[in-house]
Amino acid sequence: MAEPHPRWAFARTTAFRVTLWHLLLTLAGTALTGGVAWWTTAGYAARQAAQEIERGMGVLLQSGALSGPRGIALSIEARLAADRSGTEFYLLAAPDGQRVAGNLSGVPRDAGWREATVRQPDGSDAPVLVLAAPLPGGGALVVGRDLSAVRALEQRLLGAALWVGGVVLLLGLGGGLLIGRSVARRAAGMERALAAVEAGDLAQRLAERAGGDEFDRLARRINATLDRLQALMAALREVTDDIAHDLRTPLTRLRQRLEAAARAPAAEAIAAAQAEADALLDIFAALLRIAQVEAGTQRAGFAPLDLSAIAQSVAEVYAPAAEERGQVLDVSIMPGVAFTGDAALLTQMLANLVENAVRHGRAGGRVALSLTPRDIVVEDDGPGIPEAERERVFRRFHRLDAARATPGSGLGLALVRAVAGLHGITVALEDAGSGLRVRLGLAA
């Protein structure tokens, strides 16, 4: 289907269609209001004229019942003499149709209500509502009222309704055009920005105004999504570079071990090669686990658990390692701290933190693990992490030891942040004076 001309693109906007519907409802409401106004004014005047005709007919028929046709004729003459406005019309006709009294010239063929036109003395025609009734002895009686004032009132009401309807129509269409064009311009701007993003410009963002309407809220949400996408793409590029850099050394060592085993087969060379392969597999397993956690697929397995028991088990596992380095593992765990999450992931998160504290803490120093309903704190008295590096250490493969002389893959804290984010836990690295303090803020 062909695209509409850009000049008329606004006509296909939801805002313009809603405006048209609102305009139709407004016109319907105006018509209904006009009908009520007519019923209470012109309609009331017409009903009042009909009631006067019925009362006059009743009085004249009563006169005829008492005094015969002559009594009706005398009553008609008296009424016409008293009518200063000239709006009353009567006719008393003999059985042969001749006029006996009154100011009407012809007798309707059938009895009942009808409208007729009467020629006025000034030569103009006046609309008249008449009621005809047969007389018992023959002849007919006709009573009427001039409807000129009623018709004039109806014309004024119709003219006012047309003016009001026209103004409402023009204002509605004008408002629809303005709103539709405004919405079309904003939608076109958003479409251009998203097209630029689709073309690869991830730095492009949607324009936001200070008004805070639904378009601005949508733009903020889309911009936040684009920020997240840009960050993920940057992280992906960084991970790709880090993988190429960090895996080169173990792969090179693995190749050297295999070459040594090929030249002089030995169990020691094969075992070393297997160790290198296991280290590579551990790295890929850690990367896969981080990806799964960040995808949020494991949130479906969340269940209520005892966080105190998990922390206590981690402390018991790493107590021998701390003792081997001459460290004191200071444990302060409040019992019965309930939490909802994945027990295996939370155990891995705490294990990574305690292992880092034991490994990087001062030999013969102190490592502390504490748990309260508000937070988890892991602290050591090692060299700590410079403030400029505290955000970078959460990146995959990022290590303070740029030479990679110490064991490790640089994935431990990346997994910690991924698991914490999955569980709504905040992670903060703080200066502990003579070491590093990691504070995990538990979700409320």
C-alpha cells in the first residue's frame, strides 16, 4: 500500500482520529441540546397554541349546545372583536358550506388537525394551525391560531444551531489539524532517531521536552533502553577484546605443553596440558554462567531461603584457607535472616567475595564476614582497590594485576555483580582503612 503524502501524514495519526471522534460526539451533543431547546421553546409555543384552539373549540361547541348555531356565531363575533393581535381564526359553516360567521374562507374536507395558509390583509401569507369539527345539525366549526411567531422562533433556533454547529465544526477540525500535525512531527522525529539507531548510530537519542506528556515518558523509556543497549554493545566489544587477550596466554601454554609431550611423552607434560585445558573450560563456564544470570532466566527458580545458613556454610568452607594463610576469619552472622532467591547463585556470590578477601588480604591479617537483615559485609586488611578502579573491577577479565602474574581469570566480581543484580542487591566497594570492604545491600 502506498505511503500517504507527508503533508497529509497527520491525518493517519491517532490524535487526529480521536479529535474527529470527539468532534462527532460534540456535534451530536450540540444537536441534542438544540432539540431540547426547541422542545422547551418553539415546541412549547406550538403546544400552547394547540391547547388554546382546543379550549376555544370546547367553549364554542358548548355555546352551540345551549343556543344553537346562532350562539356559536355570536361567540365567534365577540372573540374576533376582542382579538387585537389578529392571531385568532374562526369559521362557522352552514350545511351547504357557506360561511355563517368567522374570518376563514374555506372549510377543510376532513375533521381534525392540520396546518393551512391564510392570506393576511397586508397581502402576506400566514401559517395557521386549525382544528375542524362537524356540528350535530350539519355544517362545521373551524378554530385556528396564527403560527407566525412560532415559525419565526423556530427559524431563529435553527439559525443559532447552524452557527453553533459550524463554529464547533471549524474549531474541531482546526484543533484536529494542529494536534495531528504536532503528533505527526514528534512521531516523525522519533522514527528518524530510531532509524539512525537501526543504521548503527547507537549514540542517537530521542528528543525529550519538559512537559512530561506520554511522548516524553515514552522517549525517556526508549532512551533508557538505548543506553542499556549501548552499554551492552560496549561491554560486548570489551569482552571480545578481553577474551582475545586473556585466552591467548593459556592457549599458548597449552600448545607448548602439547609440543613438549609430543617430543618427549611424559605424564607430567600431559597433566600440565590437562590443567591448562581445565582452566580454559573454567573460564568459558564462568562466562556462560554470567550470561545466564544477566539474562534473568534463573529468576523463575527463586524460592524462600535461609540466608544465614548460606553465609555460615561459606564461612565454614573458607575457614581452612584463611587459617592456612594465618588469617583470622571473623564471622558475625545474625541467625534466621530470610531471603528469596537462588540458593546456588547466592552461595557462589558469597564464596567469590570471601575467596577474594582471603586471597588478597594480608597474610596473618583479618577477614570479616557479617550478615544482618539489611546488608552483607565482607572485609579484609589487604592493599584494597584504588577508587579509580572500583567500577572497572566488575568488568569481565579486568584485573588489577595487568601482568596476569597472579592466578585468576578476572571473572569473580563480574559474577558477583550479575548475581546481585538478579536478586535486586546493591554492591558497593568501600575503603576499610587498611583494606577493602564490600557491602551488599539487601532488597527491602
